[in-house]
Amino acid sequence: MKNQYHQKRYRRLRGAMVAAGIGQADLADILHMSPTSISNRLRGYQDWRSGEMYSVLSYLGISKPEVVLGYYFPPDGIDPE
């Protein structure tokens, strides 16, 4: 088992961001947050709020967010093995 503290968190979300050409600064703008706050969430230092998660998925153009929420935002940001 990989050490979860050294594993990159939110890999699927990051992949969707790259595919859409969206960076952390873009998320900070749409969520009206600082880039540091976005970085803290992506690194697992701070929890995402449900409204933030839905806003991110909407901005990325991901349909049926209620179905795929756990795919992009797994518990603790760690994708299942």
C-alpha cells in the first residue's frame, strides 16, 4: 500500500482541470477564494465544502455532479486503489 501522505491528492479532479485547461488560479476566481485556499484544498490540508465541489464540477462542465461527486472528490482526496 502506498503511503497516503506522499500520494498526490485529487488526481481525477486535477486531470479534469488539465483536460479543460483550467488552473488553480481559475478555480480561485470562480470560487472567490485565494489561490492559497485552493492549494490547501487540493493538498488535503483543508476540506472542500459541498457548494465548492458542486461549483467546481459545474465550471468543468461535468454533468450529473450528484452522481460523480465522489469520483472527483474522494474521501481525504485519495483515489481508491
